Amino acid sequence: MKKVNNLNKKEIGEYYTPKNLAINMVKKIRDDISNSDILEPSVGDGIFLEPLMQYNPKSIDCVELFQKKCDFITNQYNSDKLNVICSDFIDYSLNCKKKYDIIIGNPPYIKKSNINEDVMTKSKKLLECFSNSNIKIENIWVSFILGSVKLLKKNGSIYFVLPFEFLQVCYSEELRLFLEKKFNKIEITVFNKKVFPLIEQDVCLLYMTNDEKFNKEYIEYKVVEDENNIENFAYESKIMKNKPLKKWTNSIISDEETELIKHKSDIFMKISDFGYTSPGIVTGNNSYFIKNNEFIKATNAECIPIISKSILIGNKVIFSKDDFNELIANNKDVFLLKLSQQKQNYSKELIEFLEAGEQKKLNETYKCKTHKPWYNVPIIKKGDVLFFKRYHLIPKLVINDADIYTTDISYNIRLEDKYDKKSFCFCFYNSLTLVMTEYCGRFYGGGVCELIPSEFKELPLPYQQISDTDLNKLDRMIRNNERVENITDFVDSRVLKKFISEEEIKIIKEIRNKLIGRRLK
Ligand SMILES: C[S@@+](CC[C@H](N)C(=O)[O-])C[C@H]1O[C@@H](n2cnc3c(N)ncnc32)[C@H](O)[C@@H]1O
């Protein structure tokens, strides 16, 4: 059995459920508890146990990896209905013959990179119990869902607290499709307020049942205020099972709205059709390798121009040489050291700098160890156009007139010769492409939206040849922080109106507002 003291929270995924949330989750399923066999697969400090006991279950089995926690539960609760099992839940689900009416809990959150090899091998074995082998175990909570499905009685229910990413990341897409087929009723609850104050990521509740009284053709998606109101929803919508959504968070818009934006997107080329997209440079340590002009002059180091923070680009569509020169004049860190030679070939100042890095053991860090020599950051080609993968209100696609490189904050797009970068960028800022950035992206606590490369490449782009006058006008509008509405009105008038009616454009704008409202709540 494991000792808890030596492990950190990332390795054991230990974020306990707030008491009121546990009480209210149990309350919601109270009518099903009496006489039921119940399982808590990762019991921790047992926050669900007391509320469950109140409703007279037949048995409660609780599993926990750590002996100390199991001892705590055994000492805390004196009930012959309670059975504490000290085990890895993946093991337990592979070997247990007993089946349960209700499985309730808050599975650990442990990224694949922190899951130990043995648990990973067992998780893969668990996956083999199901026909759908496309499910990806990128986090341990996926194994907990699979293990629980395996241990469920025919009419049983699962009620879990899960990270919000369950609803939107690509790696859980197959899992969501699998669950859609498996369960008669699925209900998702999301919160307007933060329920776990200590963690950055929001959570959601997933309730799934095969109770025969339900046979719902849709997944219910409920938005509630906080953990004290999980049965009073502020907003409710449905996700039809026969029209699967890539991300369940998108159920905030109706089926008709989804159809409209998908159908309209199909009319146009995708970003990937225009050229080649690659991620920016990964330095391994931006503050060490990216320096200002003063440093470059003082050390006589070879360097290349680079942007490592989207804030340095600011609001603009055309990033010009003048814009970059202004950053240099303001002594911003905009030069990436380009050092491929042995140390002795460099200036005294640069040698001192590199030796100071070695003293701080930067040469032993994960990324630098892969470079030869350790300070030789691999350069990836720059793009004609830059897309900054994270954004707040409006995504940033910028013409790279300054001929700069970027770090991995952006994707670099090199267009095929037949497309011009000015038109490409201008056309991006239309209502349809912008609504699709919301629909395809994922968001985190705090509301920042991010598009991974595959999501970015899928965006529709209604490309047309655009005049310099129009482009300069758009650049001015964006530089002047004009309202997004005015910007899209202008771009729509040039690129969308030929293909999409005014009425439909209005609806598309409303959809975008809904999706943004969900993200920036
Ligand atoms: C997110 S906490 C939840 C605890 C409790 N269920 C709650 O809701 O507050 C996850 C718990 O899972 C335990 N755990 C981590 N890996 C496990 C595994 N492979 N099998 C069983 N329990 C595990 C951790 O020790 C921790 O107590």
C-alpha cells in the first residue's frame, strides 16, 4: 500500500469535494439510495459517506489507494454497511465481481505524464474490456469512468465530479460518444461560480443512469449558480444524441444554431487549405534565451527577432517593421539568442552569461538537455501570418510584415503563393470565422479561449481578394479598439454578405455572443 506523505497533489489528484456539494449531490439521488449497493471509488476523507448513510443504503464499498486514508475512514465511521478497501481502483475494477447500483465520487485528476507506468498498463487492460479502443487515457479520471461503467448494475447510475475539460477536450470526445451510447440518461451540470476555490480548472457534474424509466434521446445540460443550487438551474439545454457535438459545452446553443454555423462553415475553405501551419519556437526557458537590445549589444550575441508574448503585438492586423522597432527602442525582450558554437568562440560577456546558466543548472533541464550544445535553441521557420493560440475577446491573426519569429504562443502560417496574406488576414475577422473560434476552442477558468492546432486548421475562412484600403481601414479599427460588432460588420460587408443573408449573419452574431457569455461568465 502507498504512503501518502511522499506524494504531491499532482501525483495523487487530491482535491476534496466541498461538503455542501457532496451533500447536495447525494440529496439529488436520495430516492435511489435506500437498499442500494453503493461504491465510492476514491474515497479520500469520505465526504460523501455521511450524507449517503442517511438514506439507508444496503452497502457502501469505498476504495482508496492510501492506507492512512483508509484507516481514517475505518476509525471515523462505525457501520457494518461500510466496507473500506485499500486498493488501486483500476485494479479493483478489473478484478471485482460485485456490481453496484450507484457509483458516486470525485475521481482523482492525474495527467498521463504523472500516471505511473503500472497504472497506465492496467488502464489499457481496462479499456480492452470495452469494444471502443479509440478512447484515450490522457488523465486518470478517464480510467475511473471506465472502471465504474464496468462495475455498474444493468440499471445503475454514476454520479461524478469531473474536471470541466471532460466536456470539451478532444481526448474525451470518444469517451463522450461511448457514454452517449451506453446510458439512457445523461445529465451535465456546470456552475456559474467557482466551486473548488483552490484549483484553476472549473468542474462539472456528470450523472448517468440506465434506469429503465428513462430513455432520453438527448443529454441534459444544466447551468446552475453554485454547489448549493444544483437542482435550481439558471439555464438548461439539450444535446441530441444523434447529432453529437464535438464539445458538450457547446450545448449552450440550440441544435438549429449548431446546424446553421456548421452548414455555413461547409461553404468555405478551411485554414488548412491555404498553406502550411507550424507551431512557434520552444526555447525551454524564455526569460533566459530571449533578451533585449541592450543585452545583445553588450554581449555581441547573434540573435533573431522574436515575439514571446501576445501583448507585445497589441491590437493590430498588420505588425510592421516600425511596430517591431518600437519594441526594440523600448528595450523589450524581443531577441532570441542564436548560439550554435562552442562557448570559447563567444565574447567574454556571453561566456559569463552561459556559465552563469550552467551554475543554475539550466543545462540540465528537460528541454535544454536535448539541445546540442544545451544553449542552441532549435529554430522553426517563421510564418507570413501569425495566429496567437490564446485570446480573450477576439482572436488575433496578424500579418507578419516585421518578418519576426514567435515562440509557441502562436502558430505560423506559410501561405501557398496563390493566396495573399493581406486578404487572408482581413477575411478572418468575419462573424462566421469568429463564431467558429468560440465553437471549436476550449476555455479555462478565467475565461481565456485556446485553439489547439487541429482546431485552428479546421476554421472556415471565406477568402476574397481585398484592397489595401480596406485592410488599412481594418487595421486602424483594431488599433483603435473599436467594438467587435463594428469590426465584424465591416468585414462581413466585404466577405460574407455574398454568401449568407443578413438575417443569418445576425443569428450567427447572436450565437457568438452566447458562446462568449458562457466563457466570460
Ligand atoms: C479528488 S480526491 C477525492 C476524494 C473524495 N472522494 C472527495 O470527493 O473529496 C481523489 C482521491 O483519490 C485517491 N486516489 C488517487 N489515485 C487512486 C487510485 N488509483 N485508486 C484509488 N484511489 C486513488 C486520492 O488519494 C484521493 O484521496
